[in-house]
Amino acid sequence: MQLSIRIAALASIIFAAICLWFAVDGFGSLGSISDPEEAAGARDFAWFWLFLAFVGAAIAWVSWYIAGVAEKSDT
């Protein structure tokens, strides 16, 4: 099964948005954690989701760019 590269880019954007939501939720919940060790783990968890959001956004941008280059070469 083949997917259009534009659909793959949109799926990557959705993935990045979900990861960003988890990261923001993780950073927002740090204030309610009193245990320093648990707070450090939660902070690492949030940074990991933020990293995944950037990866998803980068994949989406590269996919969209490749689709644009492919369209220009077809014409």
C-alpha cells in the first residue's frame, strides 16, 4: 500500500501535535509534584515528548519539501 507523500506529511504533523500536547501537559504538571526525584523523571519525560514533536515536525517539513520538488520536476 502506497501513501501519498502529502498524506505522510500531514500524518507527521498530527503526530508532532500529539507529542507537543504530551510535552506541554508534562511541563505543566511539574508544579504539582513535590518529590524532587519524581519531578526530575517527569521533566525528562516531558523533554522526550518535546524531542519527538520536533522529530515529527522535521519529518513533515522534509516530506512536504520533497513533494514540492517532485511536483516541480514533473512539470
